[in-house]
Amino acid sequence: MCADIDTEAENAHVQWAIQHKDDDIEAEQYSSTRLATNYSETPFVNDYSVNNIVGSTSQSDNSIFRICCIGAGYVGGPTCAVIASKCPNIHVTVVDVSAERIAAWNSDSLPIFEPALDEIVRKIRNHNLFFSTDTDKAIQEADLIFISVNTPTKSYGFGTGRAADLRYVEEAARQIAHIATNDKIVVEKSTVPVKACESIKTILKTNKRRGVNYQVLSNPEFLAEGSAIHDLLAPDRILIGGDETIEGSLAIKRLSWVYEHWIPKEKILTTNTWSSELSKLAANAFLAQRISSINSISAVCEATGASVDEVAKAVGLDSRIGSKFLNASIGFGGSCFQKDIYNLIYLAESLKLEPVAQYWLQVIKINDWQRERFAQMIVQNLFGSVSGKKIAIFGFAFKKDTADTRESSSIYVCRYLIAEGASLHIYDPKVSSDRIFLDLSEQIGTSERELSNHVQIANEPYEAAKNSHAIVVCTEWDEFMKLDYQLIYSTMEKPSYIFDGRLILDHDHLMSIGFNVFCIGKKPAKNPFSNQSPL
Ligand code: NAI
């Protein structure tokens, strides 16, 4: 009975789609005219009943009236803030299981730091952007639902350390199927393995309520933390994958309509679902591969006298290669690159494509090696021992302009130095002391109490550097370039060392002050101003 009704509803929907397929252009024009003229009469503001009626007729054009985003993290929060700011007629609700996170989104202290995010949220929060823990209500009211939950690497069972853990995606899909009583477009925004859309579809189809139809789209997010708002406002492309059916293409059009409020149509790329899913994994793998490529060359530079800056510039000026993502460093971090490459490796292994898996595994191995190499460089040049020595760590976030520390290279460098007995004084302008202790205790497997014998948190860089033997730059925060290193030098133990893991400092100037300077990708120069030659 249920199946019959479903089939009838599906047929009716397909018939509707066939009848209306020639109306698309008109519908689009109609909807954008309405958007332009109707802002003052926004139906959703404080009037759910009116909006529900409007929402139920929304199939007659490409418009979307209500969006729900499941997952208020680094992707869900900023993405929805930008959508809501650019689409004042769309009511956007971001939901999360974490009441604490939602409370922070509703407070003056947002749970994540991104340049320009605060201003946007402050302007539109509680106008057409809402943060809530009432997931059921938001699902029920939405025309379109983004699934933007975390997809970490599996830490148990089959595929441990490789496969993506899709349990949160599955939970979200089951909740949608359980709650929704009218048609929804479900958009997979989380980064997932190829064919995850199929799984979402199966869950929705086999659990759905009578008469409810779903279209599932893949719309991976390409934003980078630290420049998320910029990336969302002016993306290189928007990628939407969907079913190659009339209904699928209508759903794509409706999601596309949302983005067309501020993104030129030619930047919106549509593909089949699998291409979209794989493109996200491939894009992250290519970006990480460039970092590992230049880092592998940095090791050759240190051994030969070539300078990695010069090599990167010469290589990057080739228009076939380009200059971006060629900065040598202590390695990539962040929640995505490693996880997504492992995801790709797992896919290749599952498809019995072992050489493909091995190829991408090397990208991660070089990254691990780079972190270790840097820590060894520090120990070796501090006369072979850092035991009991105070070392200032500048930067704990995985990159500048974010407080995110997930997979930060700084964590690994600190771990190596703590294992050698160093006393670390860590300063980061955005990362909290609690976060640093939590990350290190998880990484090292020791209690935070035990850790406090080796780690102290400084409130500012001068305090971290005072009486230290060495400064280690782990994150490329702009403020590290502007410090008074003459003053810092005067407060440090002698000989004083700087290890620049991000190649951001003026090494000639530092050497003229008297520092011994070591960095990734350059053979250490003998400091003509110092008696201390590098080992
Ligand atoms: P996150 O961990 O910051 O946020 C995910 C949120 O989802 C958490 O707050 C969690 O409580 C919530 N959540 C989990 N299950 C839920 C459920 N059933 N109902 C409601 N809320 C639920 O993760 P982030 O960084 O935002 O990443 C999300 C996805 O986007 C991941 O797949 C990631 O790979 C991808 N991505 C992340 C980027 C980044 O820079 N962080 C960039 C591009 C893609």
C-alpha cells in the first residue's frame, strides 16, 4: 500500500517535472523577480504558517524558502552565514547536537574564528539566520537540507585509520527520513567517499514516510579555513552532482538558484553524483600533494645549498604549474587533507588499485617525515639535546587565521620535543590553553597534569621567548613577522636560536641581531655575527 502510494506520488512528480521542464527559464526569471521585489514582504519572518503554505508551492519554480543545515561546524556555520546574508528571502537554520556549540553561535563569542565571520553573523542572526538544537523542527520546515556533519577517519573495525566514518552522516539521513512529511532536497556537503550519496538515498528511501520524495545531491565544500568567508563569497567554482534524471536536474537547478544569488552561473559546475564526490577527494589530494612535493624538494635544498624559495619561484613561474601551494613548511595539517587522502587510499585499495593507493600514501609519508625532520633539526642544532631547555613555540593552530588545531603540525613537533625532555612555552594568538593541553595529552597519551611538567602556555610571544634557548615558528601568523626580535634576543639564553618552520621571518635581519637561524629548505648559513656555527 505504502509502496503504491509512493510510486503514484513519484509518477505524479515526474509528470509534473516533464510538464514543467520547458518552463524553467520562465520560472527562474519569475523567482528572481520575486526575490528582488519581495524582500520587504519576507513571508517567513515571525510567520511560520504563511511560509508553510508558500513552501508547499515552492515546487512550481526553482525557489527555496527554507534551508536547514545539520552540523554547525567549520563548514556548516560559515556556509550558512554567507547563504543567509546573500539570500535575505531564505530562512536558514543551522542545527547541531552540541548544545554548547549552538549556544556559542548564539553568543558574542562564536565557536570558531574566521576573519569577517563575526560581522556577518551579527548582522543577520535571528533575522534570517538561526542556530538551534531543534533539529526535528528545522528538518520538517526545510525545502532543502544540507548535511554538513563531521566525517572523521574511522578509528575502529574494518578500515581503521583509512576509511571515512560515516556514522554521523547516516544518523542525519535517518533523522531526516524519520521526521520529514513533505518532499526534501537533501544535499551532501560533508566530504564523503564516492557513492555515499547512494547510501543516503537508500536510507531515505527505505525509511521514508508515505508520499515523501527525496532528491539527494552532492555539493562538496571547497572553502579553506582562515579564508572561509572570502572563499564562500568568491569561490573558484561550485560543484553540484545529482541524478541524471529530470527530477535530479530539477533539484540541481533549485540548489543552483540559491548560489546564483551571488555567484555567476558559469562558475556553477554540474556533474553526476560520483564525479562530484570524487572531485572533492581528488582536489584535496592534489593540494596536499603539492605541499609534499615542495617539502620533498626542501630536504634536497638543505643538503645541497639550493634554496627552496628560489626553486619554488622558478618552478611556479611555469604557467603549467603555477605558484600556489608551493610554500615549503613543516607539513600540512587541518581536519581534511590527511583524512581525505586516506579516504582516497581506502577507495583505491577497495577497488584493488594498489599502485594508486601507494602513490597517495607517499604524500602522507612525506608529510610525517617533514615534521620529524624539523624536530630533529632543532634537537641536533641545540647541541644534540633539548632536555630541560626552555623552547618557545610560536603558533599552535594548523595555519594562520584559524583557531583550528586538528592535525596541526605544531602538535607533532611539540610531541617530539617533549619526548626529548624539552620544556615548552607555547604561544598562539587564537588557540586556547585548554585546547593545547587536550591536543597534546591526546597525542602523547599522557594526562594533562603530567603534561604541565613540560608545557606552559604564554599569553604573549615575548613572555614565551624570555629565557628560552630557542624559538620555533610552527604557524605562519602575521604577528610573528612584526615582533621586536632585537628585544626578544636580549631576553634569551645565548647562543639564541630561531627555527623558522614556515619561512616567514627575515633571516638576514635575525642573523644581524645575533640569532642562529635554521629553516626548512635552506642549508644553514654560518652566522657571520655569531661565534656559534651550526653543527
Ligand atoms: P565539525 O566537526 O567542525 O562540525 C561538524 C558538526 O556536526 C559538529 O558540531 C557535530 O556536533 C555536528 N553533528 C554531528 N552529527 C550530527 C547530527 N546527527 N545532528 C546534528 N549535528 C551533528 O566539522 P567541519 O570541519 O565543519 O566539517 C564538516 C564536513 O565538511 C566534513 O566532512 C569535512 O571533511 C568537510 N569539510 C571541512 C572543511 C574544513 O575546512 N573544516 C572544508 C571542506 C569540507
